[in-house]
Amino acid sequence: MAKQHSFLRSLFWVTLRRFDVLLTSVALNILTLALPLVILQVYDRIIPGAATDTFAFLVLGLVIVVVLEAVLRTVRGYIIAWAAARFEHATLRRAVDRLLSTEIEAFENVPAGTHLDRLSAIEPLRDFHSGNGLLAISELPFVFIFLGLIAVIGGPLVFAPIAVVLLAGIAAFFVGISLDRAVRRRAALDDQRYNFIFQVLSGIHSVKGLGLEAQILRRYQAYLRPLSSAVADVARLSGVGQAIGATFGNLAMFAVAAIGSVYVVQGAMTGGTLIASTLLAGRAVQPLIRMIGVWVQARNLKLSEERLDALMALPQEYRPDTNETVAPNLDTGIVLENITVNRGESDVPVLGNISLEIPAGSIVVVTGAAGSGQSTLLDLMAGLTRPDAGRLLIDGIDSDHIDMRSFRGKIGFARENMVLFRGTVLDNLTTFQGRSALPMAIDGAHSLALDEVIARMPNGLQTKVGDTASDSLAGSIKQLIALVRAFAGEPRLLLLDEANSALDLQTDRKLLQLLEKLRGRTTIILVTSRPSLMNIADLEVSMDRGRIIAVRERDQQNVTANRAETVTV
């Protein structure tokens, strides 16, 4: 309940900040008084006195009022639409920035479908904050003006709309409770469905390869059956809430007309007063009925707000309130002190109490059987994984005091299966930096002979990749694009995790030459089993089951001599 109150309070303060909406609402509600007051004058004074000249002026004035009202409503609609667009833009930008800043472990603990569902919660909040909710709050103060006028000209008739609104509020309260339960049930089922669809689409090749289409469809139907029932419940209860507003809005006008007609028959009230009071009653209950509808919708949208709050509460890798926000240049090296990294509920750590010192500018090769923790070690150095125990020091600075987002701008990273982003080959080579990064991308592509491959593509650098388009590219081409992307800008730290597994021997030699050029300027850490790359290493680290079992320095002079002798032979 406190959440809902917070939601309505936030809506109230948003409305108060929209002075343009408040001003147009003030003008519109003042103009709205014209029609009942004109009718009151027509029936009580103009018709009995046959004052045709006065009637002409009143009609002219009323026409001007109607035109002004239409203009103001159009202006208010434009203001609200623009406010909605700004709200959505600002909220989406902040939400995506939060996702990009989230610690990788916290991000991976939440299914991808849930992240998408949380982002989609912005849309109903946008519509609500810029629609009925905003209008209801902005017009609510004028209810008392309309009721006051009814009390002045109609006396006890004012109690009729008040009683109707109270009845509508009681009915809406019980509908809102039921709607809250239905919305939460639908949301839980939606989460299950979205996560299932995301898993299926991510593994569509396996589904088709194993011929699981029929089984997957049956499982999806099992998700749909309870979801359809939940959707129907939400739609039914939402319809009931809307019906309450429409029914009781008409009932208020009928109650005033019915009670007022008795006074007219008794001679205690004029016909003009009755008609004016009826119109004022209809105008007075509209914001109140709309506010009741807002309250009912708030039960529905409260869940959207909670989902957005959950997204915004994800832990960040870098906290802007810290005073130490350095991004080291990697001039002295990397030191790991008794690092332990745990994953999930397993008792066996992914990295178990490892210590290692890597001098700046050196080339380090990490070897070991699959699952020995090499990839986690590289993730740790890239700031993608936080140690559960021990310290990671970069240039002598604890990683807890490093702005990892800025530091990663100095890192080149490539894995065995890197993702190509939707766009063109050029976009991926330049990481969407445009023409300014084109020379750097061309140099990198030439170094690995990727330019020859691109030249054979029909559209060259403008070839579309990403999504299904990237599936048409060979794995070796994807790896080359990822490698060029990693080498771009000559990073201070280069991390390659089996990033050359799909390359042929000729391209592998070019990669070897490129790494040799970077020796001494860039700290390079390789996870590989290829002897060619192992031979250029200054340091060889052997891992097994999350532990470092051996660290061996390699004599590069002897390795170079042996390699030269082999070439001579």
C-alpha cells in the first residue's frame, strides 16, 4: 500500500512541476463555467424578458469561448504529448545506462526476458503520467469551485454528486483490490513466458537440429493457458473500473436532475437553475470519477513502477558517490593477491586463492584444460568479475577504487565467440565511432589481411552484419572483425580468450607479427593452446581446476633463436 501512495504522490509532484499544464487547465475550467452560466441567464432572464439583444451578445460570447476552449485543449494535448516523449526519452536513457553499468554477475543473475520486461514497464508509466493521471490531478482543485457554485445556485442539490462520488469510490476500492491480484498473477506468468521464448530463440539451431518444434510448441501452449485466463481477468476488471466511472458520472447528473425537478415542481427552484446545476454537476464529477479511474489504474501500474524500481536498484560496477575514481594507465603492471571467485551455489571456487604478478608490457599465455578458470581470470582483469576474496591491483591501485568503465576504454578484449553488433562491418570495426575512426580500422584490417576479405564482399565495409545477417559470415571472419576491434587504438591491456581458434595458419602468423609489434607497449594476456602464440610469451601460467599450478618464465632470446633455426632449416 505504501508503494501505491508513493506512486500517487510522485504523480502529484510531477503535475505541480508542469506549470504549462496547470495554466491551460485553469483557463479551460474557467471557460467551462460559461455554458451553465449562459443557460442560467437564458432560462431565468432572457426568455421571460424577451431580451433578444442580450441573447445575441451571449451567443457571440459563447462561440468565442468554444473556440478558445478548442484551441487550449489542442495546446494542452501538444504539451502533454511532448512531456510524454521527454519522460520516455529520459527514463529509457537512464534505465539503459543503469543496465550497462550493472555488475556483470548481478546482470546475469536476472533472465534476459526479465530485463526486457522491466524496460517495457516504461511505456505504460509514460502513458499514465502524461494522460488521465496528469489531467485528473491538474483539474482536481476545480471540483470544489463547481461544487461551490452548485451550492450557491442550487442549495442542497450539491449533496447529490457528492454522494454519487462516494459510492463510486467504494466500488472502485473493491475492484482495485481484485485487479491488483490479477495484475500480479499475469505479470508472473508473463515473466515465465518471456524467459521461455528468449531461451528458445537463443537456441533455435538446437531446436531445429533436434526436431523439437512440436515439443516446444506444446510447452509454449502450457504457458499460454493460464496466461490467457489471467489476461482475461485483468481486462474484465479494468473494464469494470471504466464502467464505474461512466455509470456513476451519468448517475450524478441524473440524481441532480431528478432531485432538482422536485424543487422546480414545488416552485422552490427555476428551470434555469436546475439545468445549470445539472451541467455543473456533470463537470464537477468528471475529475473525481477520473481520479477514481486513476486509482484503479494505479493498482495496475504499481507493478510497472516496481519493475522499473527493480531495474534501477541493480548494483553498479562504479558508484559515482565515491571520491576515488581513477583509471590507471597500466604503467607498472597487474598484481593478483590471494584472489578467490565463487559462482552460483557450488562449493568449488572458479578461482581459488590465486596470486600472480604480471609486469607491464609483457606477454602472458594462460594454459589449462577447459573449465580451469582461464576465462574467469581474464574477466577479472577486465573488471567483469569481482573477487569474493583477495585483491586485484592495477598500477598498485585496488580495483575497488578504480572507475572500471573508464579503465575498460584502455582494454582490448576478444573471445572465441564474440558478438557482432547489428550494423555494418565498418560500424563493428570502428565500434560505432564513425568516419573519425576509419583510418585506424583500415590499418587494423590490413594488419590481419581482413581488408582482402572485405574487398570480396558485395558491399565491402557497408556489408550488414548482426542478428541473422552475421550468421552468413564464416567463423574466421567474425573472429577477424573481433580481433581488429580489440586492437583498435592500441590498447594498454589486450585480453584474447581463444580469439584465434578459427584462424588459418597464414592469418595466425600475421596475428603473431602484430602481437610482437605491441610487445613492451601493451600488456597482453592470451588464453590459447597454439604453440605459435605460446612461443612469444614472456610468462606461461598453467591452471587446473581454478588454481595456478605453475608459472614459468620463457627466455625469448632462446625462443627467437630456435624459431629462426626452424625457419632456416
